[in-house]
Amino acid sequence: MEKPYYEIMIEGPFSFNYTFRRHHRTTETLKPMVIDQETKRFIKWIYLGETPFLLDAKVKKQDGKVYIVPNTEDNTENRSLKEYLSRMLGVDNSLDEFYHTFKDNEKIAMLTDEFHGMRVLANPDLFEVVVDTIIGQQINLTFAATLKERLIRLAGDVKTFEGVDLYLFPRPETVAQLEYDQLRELSFSQRKAEYIIDFARNVVNGNIDFERLWTSSNDEIINELLQYRGIGRWTIECLMLFGLNRPDVLPAADIGLRNAVREIYKLDLQPRTEEVQLLAEKENWGPWAGYITFYMWQYLNMVSK
């Protein structure tokens, strides 16, 4: 008797090209994922629990519907894998609802037309998201990617897939055992080394429970994590959007968002944080503030090229 075959349905419009265009911070020599735009296939080493697992899946369309299909020799329903994929693609976030809500908003409708079917591609490894964001604080993207690769090669793992070096991000337990000087030797600042290692130690000793964050409210997450050194509101907002795939996060202080608002709304000056918040309230961004932010970032990237 054949074992049951399974797949995950994504409701509403879906663009593979737009969704998988955004990578997590990377370098030319080390990649988080192999992406084949032609076959709509993506491959990535992940952890299911504490076990390394080669995530290999395709996106297929059938009868007007979109499915994520794991390519495994034994395609039986794996609850951990199904949960990972659902979190990664934010399958509970309805783009139909998002687009319908703002169909009469000229500025946002312009964005949804331009990037139709683009979903936020999240990283359910919340430890990686936080550390990645800490690394990127107040330095340029190229140097941040270099530091991340150095940390991975020190404490994580690298596996080759079809000639491409893919990484497994270090586990909290491994990072918690590092000494600050080990990161300082890799050109991390003293403070950044302390922030990362201390954060890992708080995860290991149980002060921070990532699994609980999935069911916590945005305010609860902010209040819980703000007490830790190196973790400010912007870092938490990045975690909620790019880790937890929350569509209602508004990182109003983000420079990229403020620049995008200036560009899209044809403002003379970059708006202040308070002005972005007022705009979001006036236009009722509410439940979709995170997606609006994400689309605005992509628009800014497009017009800046």
C-alpha cells in the first residue's frame, strides 16, 4: 500500500520569482539556498528540531492553485517539515485580502500591481534571524555578510550541494560556548561579540523561548526581548517580519521605509518616524503594515538601481 503523498497549498496569487528574489544575507562563496527559477525549485539545509535536514521542494500550479511539494524519497506527511514550510511562506497570510483591502489606495495598489504575488519569504530559524540582524546593525551589507560567513565557518556547518556551498547556521548551544575574543578575532566589535554570545546564552539557559514567541502577541514579544542588550525595537520588528512572518509589523523608524515613503508619496524631505506612523494610521495599514513595508522596500530597491 502506497504511503500518502502530501503538499501544502498557498491560497491566492503567488509569484515564485518575486518571493524567492530576496535572500537572507549572503556572500559569493556561501549561500543560504539554491534557487532554480526555471523549475521553481528551492534547496536549503535547515534544522528540524535539532536534526539537519536538506529541504528540497518545488512550487507547482495545478487547477489554478499553488502548491509547495517537498521532493523527498519518502514523501509522507512530516509535521515538522510542513510547519517549517508553512511558516517560511506565511501560508496563513492572504494576499487576496491584502490586495482587496487596498485596491482603492492609489499608492499601495501601484505596489501590489508591480509586485503581484510576492510573499514575504521568512526564516523560521529565529535564532539566525536575531543574530543576523544584530550583525547588520550600523554596518554596510557587504561587511555584514562577511561577518556572518565568518561566524558560520567558526561555529556552524557548510555542506556542498551540486557545487554550491550551503550553510547550516550555528546552534545557540555552540555560540553560547564561544568567548568574546573569538569573535573579536573575526573583526566583530566588542559590543557585537557580547550581544551575540550573551543572546545565545540566554536562549540556552531558557530565558528566551523561541517556540513561545510564535503564539505571543507583538507587544508581548517586544516587551520580552527589549530587556536584552543589543536587541532594540528595530531588531525585534525584523524578527517579527522576517522570522515570524507577521504581516502587521510597522518598522516606522526604518530608514529604508522612510526613504520609500518619500519616493512613493513624492515628499520633499524624508519623513520622521512619527510621520510614517501617522500615514499608516490615516490609510489604515493596520493588519498589513508589514507587507506594505516589504513592498515599499522592494520598490525602493527597484528605482534605486
